[in-house]
Amino acid sequence: MKGHIVVVSHHADGYHADVVGVRNCGAVGPTVDDAVNEASKALNALARGGASLPAPRPSIAMLDEVERRDGVAGACLRVA
């Protein structure tokens, strides 16, 4: 599967999910799932608004990004 890579990190105010390579696209949530779901909504809103997004990457790239960025979780999102 190809998609947009999300790296989740833990902070004092919850979990931050950042979409790799998409400027100002991410979200915060009380759980990993909430943060990823909100990041997915943000990514889809950008796509619907006509924003230029990077090409989707293979989901296996997620593992490298999570490790490189010292994340606690990752996801691979597809634009609806």
C-alpha cells in the first residue's frame, strides 16, 4: 500500500501526529488513534482544498520514519 506517512510522538499535552512532507499538516489528540484520525482529516481537507501533496510512499517507509524521528507510532494514510 502507498500513502502519506504519519509519525506520532508523545508530548505532555497528548500525542502529536505529523504528516511527513506536508507542511503544517498534523494534529494533537489524547490517544494515538485520535491524533492519527485528526491528522487524516487535516490531510483530506488539504487535498480537497487543492493543496499540492507529495507523492504517496510505500507503507514500509513508515517504519524508518518512526525510528528516525523517535516516534511512538506511525500510520500510512490514503487521501479519500
